[in-house]
Amino acid sequence: MNFTTTELIGYLASLVLMISFLMKNIIKLRIINSIGAILFIGYGIMLAISWPIIITNAFILCVNTYYLMKHYNQS
């Protein structure tokens, strides 16, 4: 099987996102999920700018960042 770099980034993003949902700890979930969102944003850009993928994952990244910052500011 020959995969393009774009496809590999898409599959990696999907894998990281799925792994994030296996986390019991919400902080680990948000960190790993954020990595998946970043990969998906890159994937959306590599697809000659797929706005639905970019916008959705940018939103997810912002939500995760907000809650991570909120958590660390309370600690």
C-alpha cells in the first residue's frame, strides 16, 4: 500500500484522537486530543485548505486549551 504524506497525517490524526478517548484522566485526554486536533488542522491544510476540518479542529483545540489553562491556573 502506498500512502501519501497527507493520508499518513490524516490516519495519524485519527489514531491520536481515538487514543485520547481511552484516557481516564481528563487532563491527559485534553492534551492528547489537542495533539490530534493539531494534526487534523495540518491535514486540513494539506488537503488544499479543507475549511470544515480546519475550523472544527481549531475550535476543539481552543476548547481544550481553555480548560487546560483553567485547570493549571486553579492548581
